[in-house]
Amino acid sequence: MIELVKNTKIDFMGLKKYAFAFSTVLVLLGFVGTAQIYRGKANLGIDLAGGTEIQLKFQKPYSMDEIRSLLAKAGHTEATLQGAPEENILLIKLRAHRQQEERMIAEPVIALLRSSLPGNPFTVQSVSEIGPAIGHKLRKDAVLALAVSALAIIIYLAWRFEFKFGVAAAIATFHDIFAIVGIFWVLGIEKDLLFITALLTIGGYSLTDTVVVFDRIRENIRLRKKGTFSETINLSVNEVLSRTIVTSLTVFLAVLALLFFGGAVLHNFALALAMGILVGTYSSVFVASPVVAIWRGEKMTEVKR
């Protein structure tokens, strides 16, 4: 593998206090954002909040401001529009906020646009309608999926390494998930099922990166009989630093391509992945390993193979 950096001697453990302070802010924002999502108070997509999604393809370029004005006059003041102007595609999202709004509203909206824009015909590519009750169930299922993934992480790493490593990896993984939730909540970016998928993907990526670091720590504990556990962590992280940078950079470039060329539908998904790669790489070094060091102490007790 290409070595971008060689023979580094960075004192990562010496920066753990600053890293913990930064991570605490991220996690607190994530807690608030998660609570708001569960309550349905955040900027949720229709698959989590309920509503209607209509995708249209126009024959000619369209004006978003004109369409937004037409929808507002029809009572859809909170409609969200996402466009792909180069393809003349428009995505209209209409949220449902009350139980009585669980009714078919796609046809009236389509009829309104056809009659108001006679000079620019369009075809309806897709229509999705989800009731608020289903959206609430999907939010609960998403939280359950994240909880089950955490338990699976702890069990796997407890078997692979030891219980303390498993808990530290779970903490780092959830640190990444809460961080992305918090950032998206602060920025007011819409959160939908693709966002939940991105969170689970981020968790898997973060865990993989953490396991690589943990594996090197285990090998160095076996090989080194002197020194402290923190020194062993610094040595291990520096040894895998080039691998971590190359891997993260490769995945990040692929996600950037998806972000800029994947279209409007995949934009938020790719954005969450891009942020998650950065946060996941950071947590493998500055969250997972320091948590193990604080819990195990500085004694060089060998980890089971």
C-alpha cells in the first residue's frame, strides 16, 4: 500500500483531553438532534414524518420560484422542492402534520401544475404517499436498528478482543452516529430513510477502521514487554496512520463523486457519508483507543488472540 506518511511519532494520547472536549460537544448535539427526530420535530423527510413525494420531468427548463408560488397559493406553504435543472427534473415533497392529512393529495397538485404551466408539459415519474402513523413506526424501527447494531458490535469485539475493547468500539461508533445526526440537525438538512441508511453505513465503516487500530494494538502488546499502554497506543496508531489515511481518502473520493454527480435524491445520503468518513477516521484514533486506555489503565496486560 502507498505510504503517504512514514515514521510518524505523533502523541495522539497527549491530545485526548482536547479530543474528548470536542467529541462531547458533538455527542450532546447528537442527543438533542436524535430526541427531536424521535419526536418528529426535526426536518424529516416524508418517509419518517408522513406526506407525499412527487417526481416530475419537464420538457423545458422550469422556474422553482413560480412552482413554489403556485403551491403556496394552493395551501402547500411548507412544500420542499429539489431540482435537477440539467435534466429538467423536479422533486416535490409535501409533509403531513396531522392525522386528517392522511389523504391522497398528489392528483390535485399534479392537476394544478398541468393547468398552470400549459406551455411546459411534464411526465410524472413517481409518486409516493406515506401516512404519519407509518412515519412514526419507521422512526421507532430506525432507533431499534441502531440499538441492535451497538449490541452486535459489543458482542463481536468482546469475542474478538475483550469486553472493554467491544464497549470502546461501540462508544466510538455511536459517537460518529450522534455527531452526524447533530450536524444535520444544526444545519437543518432533511433526514429520511436514506439518511438512516447512511448512519448504519457510517457505523460499519467506523467499526472496520477501529478494528484495524485495535488489532495493531493487540499485536504490539504481545511484542512489547515494556512501556505503558498509552505508549503502545501511540506506536500502533502511528504505524497504521498511512493505511488509515489512504483508505479514508479513497472512500472519501468515491463518496464525493456520488455527492456531486449522484443527483438530488442521493445528495443528502452522500453528504452524510462524506461527513461520516471524516468523523469515523477521527474517532478511531481519538475516541476508541483513549477509552480503552482509560478503562484498562497503563498496565500492559496481553489481549487474547
